[in-house]
Amino acid sequence: MWTKNPEAEKLSNIHYYMADPDVRKRAWQGRLQHPAWRAVPNAGHDALVQLERRGLLLALVTQNIDGLHQRAGNSPELVIEVHGTVHDVICMRCGTRGPMQETLDRVRAGEEDPSCLNCGGILKSATISFGQALVPEVIAHAAQAAAEADLFMAVGTSLQVYPVAGLLPLAKNAGARVVIANAEPTTMDHLADAVISSPISEVLPLMCEWPLRERASQGVRGTTSPDES
């Protein structure tokens, strides 16, 4: 997309966003039609909700910004959104956060580049743009969860974006079993106890049933390998 329309890249770059009011105006118009407002959870999301309800979900680390895990029913305190969420806005000056839809109502009413009602600062979706630092506390939370997990499932990720990709070897080195489910091979497939390339919405419900069966037959931490279940 950026090859065909280099201007589109500016909408995702924090430096352009902060410096250019025209970029912000285009970004706000784009947010009005964001696909997250129409998206709905699928069977994969639902499977992770069932995993939580069985008491088997320690944490759900996601690079998605659509909020579909919470909409499906996962507890917000278990969802670690390393790239933030499109459902909130944040002031880049004072840090005030608020619901995205309230600010979008201001855009619909005619404000092209709405500013913070607290301090007049620049507002932005509470997502991590290119050139913007990740939140250290969020990454530390994700790393702690990976280090404590008995089973680490990497689902729908190429495992090329760090520091999140580094959670898999961290979990492996801490003794977790590792399952990778992705359409394409990853550079970390050799670390996995099982690699699955089926569609996520089909295979994730089956994957989420496996630890339940193992827990019932072997205890909390069993010895059956994923490909034997």
C-alpha cells in the first residue's frame, strides 16, 4: 500500500503525525471508517474465552489493536495489548485517555483535528505508531507471563516483530511447552513442540481443548506431547 501511496505511510508514523496537522486530519477521517468498528470475534477468539473459563489462561498477549478478545469475553486484565487499542484516545501532552467514540463524535460534528479537552494537546488513538516507543510496563507484564507459562501458544504471528517475538524463546527457556500455529513457516519453528499450519479459526478451538484433556489425564503439567493428543 505504501509503495502505491507513500502518503499513507505518514498516517502510521508518529513523527509525521505530531508535526503535520493535515496528516492528523486525514488520520481522523480514516478512524471514522476503521474496520474495527464492524469486526466481530470468530471461533478462534471464542476458543480463548473458553480456555479462560476453564481456568487455563494465564495471559493473552496480542499485537492486535481491535479489542476483539475483550469483545469475545476475555477478561480485560488478562489481555496484554502490546500495540495498544484503537478503542481509546490519548493526549500526547498530558496522557489523558478517553473513549475513541466520544472523540469521533467531535469529528463528526465538524472538528477536523480535535485537541485534548484537558490541556489542548494533540490527541491520537491509543495505539503504537511507527517511531513510537512501546510501553515498558506492558512489555514487562508480557515477559513475566511468558516466563511463568506451562504452555506457550504463538497463534497467527510470523514471530518477526520484537520484542514480542522474544517471548517464545523466553517461555521455552523457562520450561514451557511451545505450540506455533501460523499459515507460513516461522524462524522459530525449530523451538516448537508442535507446528500447525491450519486456519486459526478451525485449529485454535482444537488447540484449546488439548490442555484441558492433558490437565484431566496428567495433572496441571502433563507429559503428553501436542502431536500425540
